[in-house]
Amino acid sequence: MPHDKVQRANHFCMLILTSIAITVSLYFTAEVLVPFVFALIIYEALLPIQKKMEVKWDLSESVTDPIIFMIFMAFLIGIIFFIVVSVGDFINLVDFYKNTFQTWGNNIIASLQGQGISLNTEKLKPMVSDLPILGTIKSFATNVFGFVGQLSLVALLVGFLVFGSRKGIPDGHLLREVNEAISAYLATKFATSFITAILTAIILWFFDSDLILVISFLTFLLNFIPSIGSIFATLLPLPILALKLGFGVELVVCLSLLGATQFTIGNIIEPKFMGKNVNLHPITIMVFLLFWGIVWGVPGMFLSVPITASIKILFSRLEATQPIARLMEGKLA
């Protein structure tokens, strides 16, 4: 018995050391691995569509490979076009928002002076007028074009995966289980995020908001980040709405409707369709969201659930790590 305890302790120490080594490796290879993992997950999402095409229309892989890749490229080009148009809309409205903010600042200064509060207007007014708008725009544009560059690399990797030779994966195989879990998760998440974005656009249109397409697109993307993504998506239009509507009842009603939409779809509708696709406990999702966010930043947050689900499936197949897999599912016994 003492020998068994020592052996278990050695295994536990080796597991910790291995985990640390893997984490450090993931951190320093993020620029290479993140695009590859994105491409791999997209490829996993495309596989079920390709298989249905082959079965329904009796097509060979040599025919469905270019079809499925062209569908992906059309979707990707649409995203890039949308991003470019959104950046243009944002730049066109910068002057309007800058002038509105300056008017707010001047009104606040005048109001405080009217209350008998002495202020050094010679210093405050230049601070209000000299906002770092141009620097913000340059930073935003740089991040956007960097994102487009990453998309190009992801597209190249997806092409290699689609056209690369492969063999059919038998039922019950580890890769088949991973593929089914990731595909089902992404399909459900895509549908619920798309519906949320559409409803967000309708609410913003009703309140005559600006940048509706930009906010709706970002809402769609942010909903792929579990838990905290919906919070950011709800608060995202706050500055635009505040400048447009002011701090009044309309702003409160609009934000309430946006929050109710996120809550209803994310906490009531989505769990019913998601079922046990990933079979991860909410605490597990939050812990690994934090972990992948630290290791790979924002892209890691987007990838956290598919990667964690794959790790859990792998652990469930290995006898030594099955207790960890059960713990990730929330099964303490």
C-alpha cells in the first residue's frame, strides 16, 4: 500500500510538471498554434456538411473538397468585406462623436460653474477638445487589419486540411467523438449567436442607433466567448447609445431589452439545444476560459470550450485521467 501511494504521488507530480511545461510551450508558440487551432476547429465544423453532401448526392471527396472550400471562402470574404465596411462607417462617424463629447464636456463645466464650483476652464477645455481620437482610430485600424491577416493564414490552413488526404474515421474512434462534440457545439452556438445578433440589430434600429451593423457583428462574435461574452455584448453599445440618446429612460429601456435578449437566449434557449454536446460543468468552463485567456489572449477565450471539450474526451478515454474527466463534468463522486 505505501508503494501504491508513492506511485500515485509520483504520477501526480509528473502530471503537474507536464502541465506546466505544456502551458509554457503553448504560451510561447501562440502565434503559430492559434491560427492552426482555429483552422482545425473550422475544418471539424465543415466535415459534417461535407459528409452530408457526399451521402445525399453520392459525390466523391474529390468533388466535395473544392465545393466545401469555396463555401468557406465565400463566407470568409463576406466577413472581410463586412469588416472593411464597418471600419469605414466607424471612421465616418468619429467627428460627430468627438463633437458630441466635447459639447457634453463643455456643458458639464458650465453646469458646475453655475453651481458655484470654481474650475480652471483654461486647462479643462483643451483637455476635452484634445481627445486622442486619431490615435484610437490608428490602433483600431491596425488591430482590424492584423485580424484580417490572421484570417488569411487560417484560410490557407483550412485549405491544406480540406484538400489533404484522409481516411474515414470509424464509429467510436476518439477523433469521431471529438468531431461530433465540436460540430454540435459550433452549430448550436452559431445559430444562437446569429439570432442574438439579429434581435440586437432590431432593437438598435428601433432606437435609431448608429453603427448597427458593427455592433450586431461584434455581438455575434462575442457570444462565442462563454459567460462573459454576453455581458460585454450587452454593454458594447452603451457609449454609442449614450451619445445618441443621452442618459435617460430610452437608454435604460434599450439596455434592458438587450440584456433580456442575451439572458433569454443564452440561459434558457441555448442550454436546451446544447444538451450534453460538450458536457462540461459551468465552473470548468469558467476556469478554462480564464486559463486559455491568459495563455492565448482573446483568441484563447473563443477557443476555450472546443479545446476543453476535446481534452475532456481524451481524458475520459484514458484510465489514469478518467477521474479528472468526471471532475470536469462536475461529477465529484
